[in-house]
Amino acid sequence: MDSKNYELFKEGLSRGEEYLFTYHDIDYWISHGANGVSSLSKEDGTHCQDFDSLDELFKNAQLEGKSLNEARIEIDWGVAD
């Protein structure tokens, strides 16, 4: 995902959209709720990372030791297989 689409993705999360994506053949969910809680987890519900804000999620969420910004090039966004 290029930087422009990454910014659009972040805007969508801020509006409460949820996304399913694939990273290194593993499916993940990412979401930001109306209560302010943001989450990143594997689709099977394991390896859940919860944060008190969307900013905290983007600063601290990790995919195999990489931040979302660092990993975005290798992420397949949209509907996972």
C-alpha cells in the first residue's frame, strides 16, 4: 500500500471502519470503536493488541516486530482469502 492509500486507510479507521488484511499469509483484523478502543488481532482471535486510542494503535501495534507503517508495503489490504 502506498502512502496515499495508507492515509485513506487511517481515515477510514478513524470513522469506525474495520479492515481485514493479510500479512505474510496470516489474516488480521484491525478496528477502532466508538468507545475509543482500537484493536489489532489475528483473524482467529489470537495475538490481540488493544489500545486506548487510534494514535496509540498506530504508534505501538506490531506485526512481526514491525510497526504498521513499516509493514504496510507487505500488507495485502481488503478482503483476505
